[in-house]
Amino acid sequence: MPKRPAFKIGGQSVAAGTRQTIDLPVSVLSDHTPVSMSVHIIHGKQDGPTVFVSAGIHGDEVIGVEIVRRILNTIKVGSLRGTLIAIPIVNAFGFINHSRYLPDRRDLNRSFPGSAGGSLASRLAHLFLNEIVARSDLGIDLHSAAIHRTNLPQIRISPDNPVTAELAEVFGAPVVLRSPLREGSLRGEAKVLGKDVLLYEAGEGLRFDELSARAGVAGIMRVLRHLNMVPARGIAKPKSSPHHCQSSKWLRAPAGGLLRTFRADGDVVKTGDVMAIVADPFGESEKEVTAPFNGIVIGRAVMPIVNEGDAVFHLGKVKSMQAVEDTVEDLQSQLVDDPLFDEDEII
């Protein structure tokens, strides 16, 4: 059997059956500090797809970094078919500064496709698109809510892509949200290249939570198994199918003041249910936030202080109330008992 060719990236070669971390130069800062994007390659001995798993495109979304760390500790190079490209921190600048943005105040996920001679954000986007996305057959990009918000574990896909729809089912997050591609986003530019990307959203900015981490690891391993890249042993199928939300809506504070919430991530609400109350600090007035349709809470604000118009709940529209309740309960129970995890991984 002929030996599989080495994987070449950034002018370096990773031999089949080995793993290696490679630093891809990005730029030089004002104090002459060189900046790079660190990429870990696991290049299996046997042929198979090339998949990238990325986190930290927004520097304050740290749960994805933990998920990638666990994935790298789980994957054994001797049993991997194909190639896994792992980038735990794409936006190192934001990560170091606990910020969503780059030093030039640009959002990296609105800077694609970028250019080799543009701004810092543009250069990083260009590097990531050409060195990572273009070399891959599939991508899984990990995100969380921004600071002071949290997201229920969910997969976001474009409305008209049967490939990502199938993979979202395999991933097994409780909710699949069909959301349009945004200009300048990684998903949008990957589509131009003919590459599919699953976007995983879970947890809160600058915070860890175990449910989000476990759901992310389990989902990625299921996708890799579905692609025949890793053995099936220890990878459990989802207990139930994800619930599909065809649309969603942010509910906003009807007034400024103190927010008292009555609903949490994954809660199912009916039209007219009171989800929160906003009260002024003097106790003279209270205004309700009510559900405009039957839905599931897929994101919410965690700060109790709001201004009028602030987003407080992200509500995904559902058809079957009982089905979505069962899905969330199944996810929680499965992740507690999943053989992929042990108590040493509890954060």
C-alpha cells in the first residue's frame, strides 16, 4: 500500500501518521512583535476527508477553545482517517485582550474574504480562508454568545443546503437554526469556495459551562464518525433528533431598568407567556416581556440591567411544544451519562 503524501501547509510538511503544531505568520505589531496563527494538524495514515475545527474567531468566545482542546486530547493519530486541522484560537489578539474584536476594532467574522495587503483583520481573514478553508472539505466553526449573553447549544446552517442539514442532524445539538449567510462572514465566503461549514453556538462570552463543552465535543465526534474518520467506539448517537427552527426573533426590553427573568436557556414558551419583567429602580412601574409565538429560548441576556431596546431573549419558533421539550431533556440526560466523558473533565 503506497504511503499517504505529507500534508503541506505554511511551507512545512506533516508526515502521514503524525501530528504537529505549525505557526502561520499573520503580521507584525507596532512594537515589532511577530504575530502568528497556530494550527494543529493531525494527519492520518489512511486517506479520508480534511476537516477543520476552529474557535476564537471572536476573542471573547472561549468555550470553543476548550472544546478544541478536548477534541485534540480525544483524537488518536493512529486511528484517524484523513486529516484534522484544529485552530483553537483564530483571533489571538482578541483572546489575549478578552475582546471580541481585533486591535483595529474590526470584527473578523465580517472581514472575509480579506486580502493579503489589507488591514490586520483583512490579512487574518485572507490567511484563514486560503490556508485553512480552501484545503478542507468541511469546517466546524465554534462560537458562543457575546459577553453578558448566553446561548443554548445549537447548530446554524443556511436554509438551502442539504449537506449541512444532514450533518446538523448527525451533530445532535438540541436546536438547528436555519439562518441566512451574512456578508463578510466565514460561512458566506466558504460557500463561494464550495466549502460547507457548520456553525456551533453555545454558552456565554468569557465563560465556560460543562453542558456546552460536552455538547460540542460529542457533536464534533459524531460528525467525524459519520465521515468515517474515527472509530465508532464510545461515540453515542443522539437520543432524539434536533428540533429545527425555521426562524427566530430577538425580544427587546420595553423600557430601561432592572430585568427579572423567569425563563432560562432551553425553556419552551407559549404565545403570551410572561418571560421577564423590567422595573424602574424606584419601583414605580413594571413592564412585561411576553412571548409573541410558541418557541424555545435559544439565547438570552444574563445582565440584570437593561436599556430600552436591549435584546433580552432570542426565541426560536417551534411547531411542536412537546417535541422540543423532549429533545432538550434527552440532550441533558445523555451528556451526563455519555461514555465519551468522565468526571475529570468537569470544569
